Amino acid sequence: MTRTPFGGFGSFRGPTRKISAFPEARDRTRQVWRPSLNEKVLIPHGVGIVSEISGDMYLIDLENQVANVWERLTSIKPLM
């Protein structure tokens, strides 16, 4: 007759680390830069000034060009 260890059948293995399937919740929120009216910004067409905001679309009045362009927030960068 064989004897089982006092800890049960899993006692032969070393302690295991439990890993959660979900990442740890973070209390911090990510800060997103949003241009305001009359602010200079950089877009793929050049430098311009924000003249109108409608939802996530921004109307940019381009400098040195006779054009106004609607751009999404993802393609607008702050002018440093």
C-alpha cells in the first residue's frame, strides 16, 4: 500500500503563481490633447489655425494657402 503525502496529490509540485486572465485595472485616465478655436496646429497639408469644431472634425484655415480643410483629431498635431 502506498502512502499519499499529507498535502494531497499536488504537494509534489512547487508553489505556482496565479496569473489573472485580465490586466490590472488602472485608476488613471489617459489625457488626450484637443485643439481649441484659434489655435495653431500642424496637419499633413501644412500649418493652419482651427476655425470651427464639429464633434471630432476640425475645420483648419491653412496659412499661405487659399483653403479650409476638415481634419480628424488623429491627424492634427500641436505646433511646438
